[in-house]
Amino acid sequence: MKRASCLLGLVAPLLFCLSPSCFGGDGFGMHATGGEGGVAVTVDSAADFKELVETADVPYVVQVCGAIDLGSVGGKVGIRSNKTIRGTDANSTIIGQLGFKKGSSNVIFERLNITCPDGYGEGDGISVKEDISDVLITKCTFYDCPDGCVDITRRSDRVTVSWCRFYFTGASGDKSRVSLIGSSDGATDDLGRLHVTFHHNWFDTGCWQRIPSVRFGRVHIYNNYYSCPGNLYGVRSRIQAECLIENNYFGGVHDPYYIYIHDPGEIPGKIRASGNERVSCTGRVDDGDDDVFAPSYRYTLDDALDVPEIVQLGAGAGGVDFFPHWLFGLYGDFDRNDRVDAGDLSRYVDFWLLPDVADADYNEDGIVNGYEFALFADNWLQTTAEINAQRFPAD
């Protein structure tokens, strides 16, 4: 497929959109509405942050300004139901562990940088445990959370982790864990729960293990970008787990996905894998031909070859929310069949009438006019010339 990486600098200012609600809730956490309808409050201190997120049941949209260090309030907080916690810009940071009050539900995290130094809580970034449900974690950057960036355990359910970036600045090793789903082999009360979706996440430098590691859960892993060479393993399906692994891109990683058996007498996990790209990977990859759950929601798969470009642009607290078609080929190739032709013309004409022209406004002047038409026509002529050259090669 043709690429247009040289255009990223041109379009990046247009693409950044502060509110990730452009994406909306999806995956197993699709019903999370967070603090919708509640008061929006901007905070810049740990004390104010703790007071708001721990207020029982009252909906709040808590907007984090700057860096908030939870060390002064014990290194962690216990979030209660009906909260949205979002950054005011790409630099908004929480230092410490974001935990929950047992039985809480309906919480959204977005546009945050999250790190948890040793000695803060249990070393988790976000710890979803003790009967927590309906959680959306999107557009966040996790780094240096030694016990786990996002752990989902102890009967928790219906969680989506999307468009997040994970990395570690120190040497890879036992304190470079990403995500544990299911706390132990004996936690059989997790059966029927732990429905989790991971999509369009970037598992970057230093991610060493648990990407994710799953016991008992039903976990959908699609369109993620793995670029963490030197890791121990990627996706591990353990006792009674089911993992659906679709259209991910694994670049230079060890053990991309496999079934792990600790006790020969246990019921092993399962994997269904399709559409994945593995480039320069080592170690174990299981067949991925098991029968597993079917997701209870609609979703659209991106081509795995497009995943590195899409995810590196979109993931994390500063990720963009919009990807114009020309990032993946010629301007005017709206149907992305690697040519500009009559099939694209009607779509182009529509943009002369539509109020939203972002996917056709190449020079970012707010309108689609003669500038874009000339580019469209040139690319149509180029496509026609290439097709004719193939049909009628020179002697």
C-alpha cells in the first residue's frame, strides 16, 4: 500500500482534538458515561483531586491541570462511581495509583499521563479490582508503572482500553509489566466476568510482559501495535481464558501470543487469531484456531499493515483523533483502492456541499475548492497513466 508519511507534519496541527469523545465509548466498556451530566471541575492539587474522585456516586467531570502528585495523600486514591477524569491538555499527569472503591462503576479516564513510582500504592497505574464495572480508559499514556500499567482483576467486568500508549524508561525486567487480567489461578469467581477490549494501543519500548496476561477472562485484542523488542512475551492466554486476537502488528517481539499452562491438570486457555502481521518476531506463536467468544458489539478492523502508522499518530495523551484518507495513499482515493478514479468522484463532489470537509480539505483552509480539485484531477491522470502503462507496455 502506498504511504504518505511525509505529510504528517503538514496535517498534525489539524488532527489534534482535545476531547477524545470524538471516538465515543466502544468495546466491552461501551456503556460507560462517566460524569456525564455532572459538574466539571478543574483541579491542580492532590487534595482537591482526591476529594472529588472519592465523592460517593455524585457525577463529576474532573479536569486535571498540570501534574498532580498523589504522594501527599498516600500515593493512591479510591475512585467512586460516575466520574470522568480527563486531562486539560497533553501534559496533564497523575503521579500515583488510580484505584477504585469496591463495587464502583461507570468511570472514564481520558487524555492523561499516568506514572506510579515505587512506593506509591501497589505500583499500578490504574488498578481495576474488587467488582468494578463499565470502565473506559482511552487516550492515556502510561509509563514506569512497575507492577502493572492497567490491571483488571477480582470480578471486575466490562472494560475497554483504547488508544493508549505504554512504555518504560528503565531496563526491561520484572518491573515492566503492562496488564494483568485475572489475579491468580485460584480466582475462579472471575469466571463469567473480566470482559475486556484492547484496541489501537501502542505497546512501546520497555514493555516486557503481560501484554496482556489473561486468566478466566474474555479478552478482545485488535489493531494494537507491539514495538517492544527485548520483551519476555506478548499475549499470554492462561487457565480458562479466551483471547480473540485480530489485525495486530507485532514488530520484533518475542512470543507474540501463545497458551501458557502452569498445571497440567488445569483447563487451558484458548486463542483465536487472524489477520495479524508478525515482522522479525521470535519465539512462540500458537496456531490460534480455537473456538472462542464472539464480541457483543460492533467494531471495524483496520488493516494490520496500517496499524503502526495509525496507532503512533493516535495513541496516548497527545494522540490525534482524525486520520485523513491521504495518509494512506493518494489524495482523492476515498475508497482506498490504491487509485483515484470515477468511483471517487461522487465522494469528492459531496465535499463541496458538506459542512464537514476535513477528509478533503488538503490545504486546511476550511473549504474544498479549486486547489483540491486540481490535486484530485492530477492524481486521477496519474492513476490513468499508470493503468495504461500496465495495459499497453512499451515495446
